[in-house]
Amino acid sequence: MELTYLDHAATSWPKPDAVGAAMLRAMEYAGGNPGRAGHLLSVRASETVYAARECAASFFGLSRPENVLFYPNATYAINAVLHGLALSGKEVLYSELEHNAVLRPLEALRREAGVTGVCYPVFGEGGKLLSDAQILAGIRARITRDTALVCACHASNVCTAVLPLARIGALCRAAGVPLLADVSQSAGAYDIRMERDGISYLCTAGHKGLLGPAGSGLLLIAPDAAMPRSFVQGGNGVHSLSPAMPDFLPEGLEAGTLSVPAIAGLAAGMETLCRIGTQAVRAREHEATQRLAEMLWSMPGVSVHGADGFGTVLSFSVRDVPCAVCAARLAEAGICVRAGFHCAPGVHRALGTELGGTVRVSPGWNTDASDTERFYRAMHEMLCGRLTASPCAAGQIKRQARNR
């Protein structure tokens, strides 16, 4: 069966050939343990890891490669910040877009350390996306002298909402409050520059828009940001006789053996993006999203949720068809999408989809017109019981059917 992959918000697929080649080369050419010995394979492993730090620092506009930390995923990176900063008794602001990777650590910190989470709005009445000015005003109004951190999910993993990240960074910088940015859904398609954009802590998955393998994630810490306390302790080949973790980066926040193949693959993904250009990736994803949205709007009984932003994740539901059933029927036709709540409860409450969830369709760096054509045909086969010719151009579909 030919697969049409529209689940890039979960993980990108297929990966560029260079990613697998880099991982294999790391295992064969640099198979030692980085930082643990002076023999050739260990030295090569260390060089591979440091080159990846330089690559990530350059990609995200960070002047210090040693402030690039490698983790298994974005969740670990976010937890490293939230559990590592001195937040006891303080307030943390977070948006309605946040993933459970932020919400659940904050709930644990509320119970264990008296941390107060304060949500700032992104949606207005009826799930309509607020303007950038309204979002910024909501943040500004909620910052107090007890505010220790602002969290911002740059792009939603449920709908097309995108936060004005650089403007939030400027606001936080002016207020003297650090900013944690979760860019898991935007990295690779947006020009994100940490020091320019006022980001103190940048957390991202490596396996999504950065095109790296599963098991890769990043935490980048700005030069003027406080170093979190390590919430995982262990060996890393530095100061081995000391009972305490080092107080400098990167070793102070990396315990245990790093996954050199995953790190090498992540670097290869970022290098591929540099060759393609994030602007080109963004244009392709945006075009595919617009085409998919127009197709969905044209279908009787289909509702598209939260599609008034500029992101590239779409959520929809089909009248009288549970989302899980819809996704399963599409899967039978070889269309890969996701159904459910997508680990972002605030978005579902705002959009009114907290009872049944949504079907999520998310194009990626390699999505083309043939992919959207197959999706359209599979949807019509499901809805009508027969194949229907798809308009090749989004403009041929009338918008009057929108959100029926």
C-alpha cells in the first residue's frame, strides 16, 4: 500500500537520506563513548557531538555552542528547565497552547513546591484566535513581581495558532523575566534566533521539523540565563572524583552516555534544512495547509477547528463520525493522520473539542500536491462511498462550505 504521510506534527517522515547515513557513520566511524577516553573512537565521538553543538547553536542564533544540551526529546528539555530553576513559591505564566510537557511538570511543581501556574489567553470567544496585541497585553497584565518564568509554545500542535515569539521575548526582556520557548512545532520552518528574539531557554524535539531521528531533543540556554540545577545526576567523564555535578555547561546538565548516532542524525537534519532553506520549507508547508483546508471546507459535514492562524497543523471533525473511527478509515486507505486530544488540553477547551477531540492533519517538508490529492480522495470515499475527482487547485473550491 502506498502511504500518504500527514502526521508531521508527531514526527517527520521519511527522514532525509543524510540522516540515516550520518547515524550509521557515527556508529561505524565514531563508535566510542564521548569524553570517556583518549582513543581514536572516543575522540571521534566527542568531535561528532561538539560539531552538532556548533550546528545547533548556529541554526538557532546562539553564540555559545557549549550551551547546547542534548536530551531524548523536548519533554526532557522542558522538564530540565522547570525542575531545575528555583521556582518554589513563584508564578509561571503559560499559554493556552501549551503541551502537557509544560502543564504536567507545572502541576507537579504546584503540589510539591507551591508553584502557581497562571494561564494567559490565546483564544477569544468561540475559539477565535486573539490578535498579537491582545496576546501581548494578556501577558503584560499577568506579570507580577512573583513571576519567575514565562512559557510560550510557539506554534500549536492542534491548530494553526502561532504566538508572536519575538515580541513576547522583547516583552519578557523588558520586564526582566526569562522566557522558555517550546518550538517543537515551528523549528525547521521558522527563522528562530535565540539571542535576537529574547529567548532564555529554547526547547525542541529533534524528530519533528528538524528532521532528526526519534530519541533526539535540544535545550539551548542563552548566555545571560541562569543555569538550571541538574535534575539528573551521574557520570559524564568530567570531575569524576567529585560527588557533585560540574557547575558549568554542557557537562553540568548532561549525565550519562549521550546517544552519538541520534545526535549525528539530528545535526544532519539541521544541515539538510540549511541547504533547503527554512523559508522554502515554510512555503511548502503553508501551501499544503491551505490546500488541505480548502478541501476540508468543501466537504459537507466536516468542521475545521481553529484555522484562522498561520500555522501548518489542521484539526477537523466529521459529523456523526467519531474522530478515532475517521482516522482509522483513513489509515485503511493509507492516509496517516492522528486522532485524539494531542496532549494539549487548553487548546481543545478553547476550541470546544474537549469531548471528542479532533482528527489532526499536518503536512511537512516533503508534502506535495499528490499527497493532498490522495487525502481528498480518501475523505470523499469515506464520506460518500465513492471516489470523487479532486480540484487540483485550492481556488476551485468554494469557501461557502467552510466550517459546516
